[in-house]
Amino acid sequence: MADYSIWVCEYSYVAKYHKSGVLYGAHNQGYVKLPYCYVVIKGRDHVAMVDVGYNDKAYGKVLGDRFGVENWRDPKVVLAEVGVAPDDVDTCFISHAHFDHFGNVEDFPKAKFYIQEREISKWVWAMSLPDRMRWMMVAVDPGDIVRGVGLAAEKRLVTVNGAMEDVLPGIDLHAAPDSHTWGSMWVTVRNDGQKQSQDTWVLAGDLVYQFSNISNSGAVVDVDTMYTPVGLAVGSQTNLILATEEMMSQVGYEARRVIPIHEEGLRDAFPSRITKDGLRVTEICLADGEKSMVA
Amino acid sequence: MTAVDLFMRLAQTHKPDCHMSLDGPPPETVPDPEEMARTLGSDVVGRYAAACRPVYEDLRRVIGQVSGLLILARLTSRTEIADLNEMQLCRARWREAAERLATLEAPTGLSQHKVQLTSAHHFSGEAMNAFAGLRSGVDNSTELDRMGIQIKRAYAHLEAASSSKAGLQMVDFTHACCSCAQQN
């Protein structure tokens, strides 16, 4: 029995991303493709998302011209590939406030947004620091916080302090403070609805960019594999490792159940297809009675 | 700020909760320094752009902070926000921006660019100063709504004054998920 279908929908990508950004310490090891994705969770009369991407009107030219980000597509186009529309989305879990995760709330006019309160409060604090400490406020657009003001006024913004169980039936939020960002979080789907679930999926946000963050070679310390954190942390790599351990423990250490969203290799672990726009849709699991969107 | 007939503006164009319902020059894209360099010469424009950067950064930060504090005020119904250390730092930065704006000389052709910065400063200040007027034990929704509109308007002006190549941009992408393969 499965309550929810889960799809990872690519909405843009960077063809050549430096590997050391993905994997801490992987300097001079070349480039990897970095897909930009969000996650759609459908079931129990809900359509939810983990993150909402960015708005190309605001950032597209800069990203395209300067950073090689390619092939951005509107959520209407991307979500249609899994049979839903932005208006159908009632719940959005924002894993963190970076522009490519929280930068397009306006395209989801009926959704309620969940974000860790620490993600906002610490960012306000970081904005108050002297210019010499400006590094701590990278990749966040004040405009997204401005739009958060509108969401709060409409009672569509929920700030979460730590973990939150059953936000939707069988879906929990978990905090990873001072890790990738000040208030990153991941989403856990207990797809059989049980407290002690045998069918758990973890949607990792940017706490894990790719599977290699979970199963990197451990040769250097004489073990088969070891966790290796992502390259960017305004908190600490230690906290990323601790979060990874907690995510892995939730899925009984079955690494394929921790879903990274910047991972091209999802295609090797799950059924997927390329859309007519050249973007990948990956089907993580299907709810009972749901038809495949990648067959 | 230019006065416009309120009835006409509301009736014809904007709902009361729209940031465009506020008086003042509209936020509109103006020739950015990069564009103007082609007609005015790069030196004079380059000097202007360099002088703009700290003002732009101050305003970007003030708008971000005020927005975050507004969310806090809305969600907690607490009114002591005006006393927070972050708010004092925000005020100090806003005053710094005022001093820098006062000495910022826009070359001919870029005066509208400076208007956008000045308007962003004005509206962010309106929102920031309004925190002191929030009262405990009463419903501050009307005031918070107004502050939300003001900060949205401030952001719209700053966005209009943005220019990636002049180093005036909202997001620092240097360590973002996309900060690779930098083209220039």
C-alpha cells in the first residue's frame, strides 16, 4: 500500500558544474551535470511540492549569461508532465531559502508554504553583519523574503521550529540547523502511513546534492564508502554529516531512499524519461491506483 | 513624491493592496549604467556605478532585513521588534545609505537611475520607521499591511535600478548552486 506518488521534476540545469561544489574537497576533479529540480508529491487528496525553483524573469538572463544555466521551463510546463498544474498545489515545503528553491512562490497561488523559522531569522541576522562578513548571505534574494511578507499576510506562510510530524498525513519535516544553510530541512514521507514505516522516502533538499554525498569512496580511510558532505555550507560540514546519518537511519540505511534533487544519476536508480523540452522526469514511487508518468 | 489623484489611480489601475497605489515615481526599468556607458563613455559611468554599489548594497540589506522582521511581526504579533539589535543596525545602514545618496552625483542620462535608488530608500525607510508605531495588545494588521506594500514598492524600485554588469544585483551567485562555468 502506498499513499503518495513522488516525482522529481527537472526544470533547468547546469551542464558543467565544478565537482568540488557537489562533493567537499573534490578539487581539480572536473565537472558534473547539475540538474535543477523540484519534487511533486501527490496523494491523500493533496498535491505537495518540495521547493518551487526560481523565476526566470528575475534571474534567467544573469544565470544564463554568466553561469551557464540552461533550459529553464515554467512550472506549468514542467508539472504538466506529471499531470498536475501549479493551481493544484496546496502545500510547498521549502527546504531552504536559496533563490533556486524559494524563488518562485508566485507561481503557486493556492499553496501554503512551510519553512524553518531559523532560515528566516538567521538570514535577517546575517544581513545585519558588516560587509566583510558578506559571504554568509550568498544565494538569497531579498525579493524572496519580500514575497514571504505577502505570504504571511495571506496566512500562507508557516514557520516551523524544528521537526513537525504529519504536516500532511504521513509526511514529516525535519530540521538540519546550521548545515547547508541556517535552517535547512528535509521532508520524510512515510508512504504506508505507519509510525514505524517500512516504506519511507527522504527528500533531502540540498543537504545531499548527489548520491556520492552518501556513498563516496572511503578508500582514504580504508573503508568501502563514507558520507562526504556537499561543498557549500554556511553552517558546517559536520552538521551535514549528522543530518545525513539521521536521514539514512530513517530509511533503514537504504541509500536509494534518500532522494537528492541535483542528481543526474536518479535515472539509474528509478524509472524516468526525457520530456520534449529535454528535461528529465523521474518516478520515485507510485500511489495505489496512480498511473505511471514515465512509461 | 509626486501626487496623483487617488481615486483615479485606484479606480483605473491598482487595488489598495498593490504597491503601485503608493504615491511617487513609478518603479520602472531605466537605462542602466552598462547601457549608458555606450553613449556617455565608460569612465564617467564607471565612476557613477562604483559610487552606486555601496548604496545599492545598503538598500538590498535594509529591504531584506525589514522584510524578515515584518514576517516575524506578522507571525508572532509581537511589537518589540523596534527594540531589537537587528533593527538598530538596520536603521544605521539606512542612515548610511541616506548620506551616500546625498553625495551621489548622477551624470546626465542616469538621473532616473538615481531616482529609483532614492525611491527605494524612501519606501524602505517608511516601512522601517513604522515598526515604532506598532502597539501591543491591539490588532496591527492594517499597519502591517501598509508596511508590506511599502517594502514591496522599495524592492520594485531597487530591482529597477539593478544592473548585473555594473555590479548591482540582488543575489550574490558566487557560491550558489550555479556558480560554475562563469562566462565573464
